[in-house]
Amino acid sequence: MRLVAGQWEVREWNGRLVLEAWDGERSLVRKILRLGEQRRDRLSLVTERFPRSEGETQIADLAAPTGTQLRRKTSRLAFTTRFGLMLAREFAGWRVADVSSEPNLEQSFSPLYARAMVRLGSQGVAAIAAPPDSSDPAGIVAQGLIWLDWLRRREKTLSMSRLVFFLPAGAEQDAARRAVLLNPQAVVCHVHTYDERDRINAVDLQDCGNAESTLPPAFRPLAPNSEPDEIPAMAGVDRVREPDGSVRLAVRGLEFARWSGGTLTCGINRRRRSNLTEVQSMAQEIARLRSADADDLQHPLYTQYPEGWLESGVRADPQAIDATLQPGLLYAQVPVFSSPHRDVIDLLGVDCHGRLTVVELKVSPDVQLPFQALDYWMRVNRHLQAGDFERLGYFSGLTLRRDPPRILLVAPALAFHSTSETILSCVRPGIEITRIGLAADWRKGLRVMFRLHGADRPDG
């Protein structure tokens, strides 16, 4: 709670100092027992909220350099306490334990969510909650599975099959859709929402709606071979046609120019109208610096956008990662959907049997990678079953099977997160997921080091 002039005071009452603060929604009253710690940016007080029950109250200067970090931590701790009270009401008679939001890198526990366990006799339930200001509510599902797995390994005498998610009302849809994709034989999921008064409501997972996405029509030129003749082929430059008809020019995945409606623009961070000579010159310089054999491996043009580099390799030779993929038929980010947390690349292809294949690319460990792929898979499958791809001109001339698409997770072998098997072991049967681990020198060429199905382990 912010201490605002006119909305707080320290006064004496029955021989004790009392701190009182209030705003338009709540008030806080604490008896001050003694000074705990004093720093330039923080004052720690030992206070009493209930008789013979000591606690700590901190008064912090949020304008100090550490203020932002402290405000974030304080907010997290406050919500963790709030979460514990929610569980005590929802699981009356059960014991609430392990309530925390502290990060744990070894176990991959994120500070973005509060977690807890409730138990009654030999029964245990894993619980996890996203705070009201959560930047990634849907990420709670992966974190919940990691938390449940850790509790199962620690509490071997407990029967722990349930996992309960708590999300702020209005932010539950994406998490609920992910929960639907889990195997009930592996984990029984429940999704609940809470409001500003911590009133709890259960979410019906059978009625969580379709995932939103847009499938634009595939681009077709008005006249055959009429576009883009203005741009000649350039060595080392990929030309990728977008659904709107524009053509992006990239060197090993790094876009540096775009042709649209007869206009050519050029630049890495800031675009300006350009001509073909400038584009060719820039392409040569980028190709020199953005090379697998480059001398300066720390140059920004070498390190920038590694996923794009991997994408260009897969586009050039998709059969290097999967021999059944048809070359020349890879669409990027189709269907399109907006999300603030998509730092992976989605490619959509088709195999020699006419089955759609979702390809997710990543070059660094990411707990959320399996669910990011499943988010995209949900949308692709919905458009497939509705016949949208044929109707809108994708994969022209091919007959697409109605089998659910396959998923290929492609990354350097050491870049798959250690929790991948834990998460994939809980995915619903019928969703075919394959992890493809590449050699560390993937920039020089795509060499597959392992190919694992589902939750299989490299040494299994």
C-alpha cells in the first residue's frame, strides 16, 4: 500500500505506537513493537497484527534505485499470502503447505506464479496461481506441471493426481485451452478464477471456446509470373513471399529489405525507400558478417535473430530435419494470431502423405516451448477441420488429410529445456510430437543428433 499524504499516520494508543494507512479500498493497522532494520531506502518494523503474533512491516522508498525491484518483490509476497488464504477457504479442513513464489532455478520454479500444496490424510493436491497483473497467465500450465512433478517426487507417500490453477477472472481462457490438451490419466486439472474480492469460480473446461486466429487468403498474383520480376536473384539472399503479396529479403533469416507494390525499402532497424543497387550492396555486407565462418562471432549482425537463421536453414532444406516434408511448401506464422510472448518461429508444412506438420524453432532453452507449439497446433487443426486451407488457396493442388497435424520441435540438442519430458509426458494421446535435436554447429548445416517421440529421453 502506498503511503500518501493525508492517508496515513503514526499515533499512540494504550502506550503503543500504531501505524495506520488507508486508501479507497482497504485499510491497514499495525502496532509497532520495535525497529527491525533501517537502511537508506527501507525501514523494517517488527509489528503486531494479532495478539502475541509478531510480523514484519516494511516502509520502502520506491524512488530509490532498488525501489522497482522491491515493489515487485513486495507485490509478489502480498499475493502469495493472499493465495494461501484462498486455499484455506477453498480447502477447508485441509492443511495448506509450501506456499511460496520464490524462484528456484534448479527446479525451474518461476517467481511469476505462487505455488502451494494442500493435503488431507494420504491425499495431496498441487495448486498454483497467477497474480492479477500476470504478464503471462497461460504460462501457469507448464509451471503447474513442473510443480506437480516435483511434489510427486518429494511426497512419495501421498496420492497426488490433481493440479488446480487459479487465474484472475478474464485471463483464464488461454490457460484453460492448454489444460484441455492434457492427458487426464496423467494429471487431473481444475481451473478456477478469482476476482478482486477473491471469490472463486470453477471454469468448465468443456466450454472454453476456440482459440482465436486469422487465416488470410494465400497470395496469388493477378497475372502469372508478374511478380516480383523487379528483384533479381541475389546470392545468399532468401526471398520469402508474405500472404499480403509483399516479398521480404533476408540473409540467413535476418530481414534487411522488403518489396511491396513496386516499392523497395531497405534497413535493419529503420526502413527507408531504396534502390536495387543499395540493396545488393547491403546484402553483400550482411552476408560477409552473418556467415558461419565469420571472424567476429560477437558482431550484432552475426548474433541478431538466431531463430531466423535456423528458419532459413530449414526452409532451404526441410528434408534435413524430416525426410517426409515436401520442399518449397513451408508457410511462416500461418494462421496468424497475436500474443505478447511469441519469440519462437512457427512454420507450417505438409508431408508426402498430405498431413500438415507444425514446425517450431528455438535456439535457447524455454520452458514454454511445448505449449507454444500446442497453441499454434490448436489453431492449425481448427482451420484444417474447417477446410480453410483449401478454401483460401494454401498448398495448392494437394489433398490435405484431416488427421491432426504433427508437431516437430526443432532446436540445438542442448537447447531443449530440462523440463521438456515432464511437460510432454502429460500431453493428451493423439497429439504427435517429435523433438529434433541438432548439432551445435547448426549454422554450418543441419545435422540431426537425435529424434525423440513424445516424452522419450535421449538415453532411453
